[in-house]
Amino acid sequence: NQFQAWVAIAPVRVSEFLAAGELQGRLTHRVQARHNAALAAVQSKWRILYGARVLVIEGPPRNLDEANRVVEFLCGEGMREE
């Protein structure tokens, strides 16, 4: 299932950690889009493609202020998928 939507993407935090003997970097983002039923039903196993970048959704979508206007996702980039 793929669909396109206009979103606002803002970096939140950068961190580094040691995994498998290598230094890994990780960047988290806040992704916001206009509320609609399809976006409100997104599951955390889905991914957001932004050009060649893959953002991993880290939890359920948030309906900001419960106003059905903006849906927000917290995402990670630069981490290995399990």
C-alpha cells in the first residue's frame, strides 16, 4: 500500500551509538501531515519514503489536539531495521 501526501518534516534529535562494533548514527524526525482517514490508520511497521531516504515510524500516529486537522509521526532514520 503506497500513497502520497504533502508533509512537513523537521529534525528532532541526533545521536550516536555503538552497534556490532561500529559507530552508528541516528536522526529522529517529526513528520506532520493534514489529517485524513488513511494517514490516521498508518501502522508503525510502515515506512515513510522521502526521496531516497527511509524514515521508520516509531509509534502510532498522533492526532494533534484531537482536532482532526494534523497527524504527527515520530520517525527514526539511520538505524538498522530488525
